[in-house]
Amino acid sequence: MKRCFFVFFMCLFLTGCGNAVREYSAVDTAMGTVVTQRIYTEHEDVTEDITVLLLDLEREELSRRKVGSVIGRINAAAGSGEIVVLPHKLQQELIFLQEFSQKSEGAFDSSLGGLCKLWDIDTWATKTDSPGGSAQDSMPNSSKDSTQDSIQEGPAVSGFVLPTPTEIQAALEHCGYEKISLTKEGISIPEGMVLDLGAAGKGIACDRIHAFLQEQDVEAAVISIGGSVLVYGDKPDNTVWQVAVTDPFHQETYIGTLYLKGTHFVATSGDYERYVEMDGVRYHHILDPFTGYPADSGVVSVTIVSDSGMLSDALSTACFVMGADEGMKLAEEYDAEALFVLKDGSLLMSEGMEQIYREYR
Ligand code: ADP
Ligand code: MG
């Protein structure tokens, strides 16, 4: 991990009781993406602690690429009958995700690791351009994944080989969240299955950071981990948080802004975030667990706002797979706000989203 910029002390506000609330900012890389932080606190700067929290979370728990992580160990034990004991928080999170898979009727599935490997998603390029606009507190999707060793520049990856239908069917045989055995003792998965928490990991990270900010008595913060954003507390100057929503057709700019007061979790899933193009066809990283191919539901991006990072992240992925009509119903069930951008450029949003979203002109 490299600290891209030094953490720097920015400015000073005075609170009513006379304690100074300082603003600290940092830009780092963690969880395979760019992490930006702005923290308002009367206490010590915690930006470095948050970066360490993220790196530990990835290395020790979530990454399927790290052999020593919990997910890595579960995958290594696939088919052996070994029950891997889970840390308490992760156990709760996986229980939630299993229920969520059921509710989404399988559109969200944490067991697609084998399929992701077959498509070789890890080697695909990501969008690195950043939209401008200093008025925004956060630019979701603006700081794309940039640190994985294998990432190449541009959307066309040399040597990309389209998996055959037979290979896809064979990979699908080893997928299926309902085949995961998750009890209070621990977890085990069948032979050939590979867990992949890529669709919820950044949201889980936002939840863990949220708990940390509360523990540390931080006044307010805005944290962006790739396409997942946490806005926390009230800004000391009493203005609302502004979170930009990337234009899926022109990622150097944004289609609009979310105006948020208090604590919220925002996540966006889009077909432009990680993809490869061949013969004029775009193959992106959100897979339809029923077909084994990149989801093709008529949606190009989904933005979710809710009171849980994991829920926002998982919902954005599930809604992308399910499409606008079914996705909207699922978001409603979870009391989350949703904004769909469809292939023809039209927008579809929940009632609550209409209250907080303003189009950029
Ligand atoms: P991003 O990681 O770019 O924010 P998502 O949250 O939508 O995007 O997650 C996509 C990642 O999740 C993929 O790279 C893959 O690892 C995994 N994945 C792909 N399709 C699914 C799916 N239907 N359900 C669960 N995980 C998925
Ligand atoms: Mg997601």
C-alpha cells in the first residue's frame, strides 16, 4: 500500500463548547481500489487507522486471493468437510448475505468465484478517469480500482478468450449459494466451489469503518472506497453531503448529485467499472448466476442509498442482475432508495430517491 498523498491537516472549525473540530483528508489504495477519506474530529487523526483497518480486513478476512484470509481458507477447504470457524462479525455478515441471496432469488450469489475466474475478471481493465467537480464531497466510481498487480490499461485485454458455453456450464455446476453450509459452528463449501465477496466487500468495509468512527467519537466523515461511499454524521458547517453519481456513458462526468443529511451508505454497480471488449461486445464484471454470462437486464448502472454498507453494495449488484422492475421491488423490501440508469439513457428512481437526487445540468 502506498499513501498517494500525505494526510494533511486542512482547516479548523470551532464548536460551541470551544473544542476544535479539525478536518483531515487522505487518499490511499486498499481493497484493490482508491480510498478517499475526509474526517472531522475533535480528537486525533484516524485516517491512517482506517487505512490499516481496510488492509487488515482484506488480508485477514475477505480476499479470495489471499491464501491466509478467512475466505481463502474456506476456499482451500472446499470439499474436505472441514468446517471453518468464522469471526463473529463475518459470521453475521455471511448470514445476512445468504438471506439476501434468497430474497434476491439468486441474483446475488457469493459462490461465483469459479465463474469469475473462468471469465478472468481480475485481469480486466478498470476505468481510471476521474470526473471533476470540487463541489462534490464524494465522487462514487471516480477513483477506480488501480492497484491490482494484473490490471492492464484500456478495455481490451490482449489474450482475452471468450469462455465456451460448455466451460460456463461446468463452472456453474460449482456455483450456488444454497449449497453453502453455514451454521453457528462455521462454514463449509462443496468441492470446486469458490467464494467471492467482491460484490459486498466494499460495503462490509464501510460498515466496519462506520463502527470504528462511532467508537472513536468522530464527529463527521465521508469515506469513499471505489464505488461505495459512507457519509457519516453532520458536517460541521451544517451543509448537506453531496455524492456525485457517475455518468455510465461518459465516466469523466456525472449525471447528478445525491444530497444527503446525516449517515448514509451509497453504492453503485455499473457495466463500465470493469470490463473487456471483443468484436464490439462488452463483457463486464457483474455476472448473471443463471446464465453464467455478464448480466444483460437493460440496466447500465444502479445506485443504492441505505443505512447499511453491505446492503447497499449487495443490492446494487443484485438490482443490476435483476433489472429495473424486479430490482426496484427488492430495494423497496429493504427500505433502500434506488436509481437505475437504463441502456437507452433513461432514469428510473424510487420515490425517496426523487427527494435526494438532482440531475446535473
Ligand atoms: P464493484 O466491485 O465494481 O463495486 P459490484 O459490487 O457489483 O461491483 O461487484 C462485482 C463483483 O462481484 C465482481 O467483480 C465479482 O467478483 C462479483 N460478482 C459478479 N457477479 C455477481 C453476482 N451476481 N453476485 C455476487 N457477486 C458477483
Ligand atoms: Mg455490489
